[in-house]
Amino acid sequence: MGRVRTSSVKRAAEELMLEFPNQFTKKFEENKKKVAELADVGTRKLRNMIAGYITKKVKSAK
């Protein structure tokens, strides 16, 4: 079974992907930097969770 993510993480990630569709790649490190630039995320853990979810979605979409 996979790791469960909260709806706030999923919502934030999906909003970022809709607003900036071509900004994210299959690489977590790059996505982590983009999330930090594009969104005002309070903590490092939350930023990483959002970037990880975006990475997962990008990998499964392409």
C-alpha cells in the first residue's frame, strides 16, 4: 500500500499543475525548487510532499 497524502497536499499540487503546466518535470529535485519559487509553502516537509506528489503525477501522465 502506498503512502496516504492529505487533500490539502493534493489540492495544492493540482492547482500548481493547472496554473503552471509546463514548469514541472519527472525529477523530484527540480520540482522541489519550482514549488518553492511558485508557491508560498510554510514548511520544508510540506514543500517536499507537494513536489513528490507532482513528480508522481507527471511520471504517470507521460
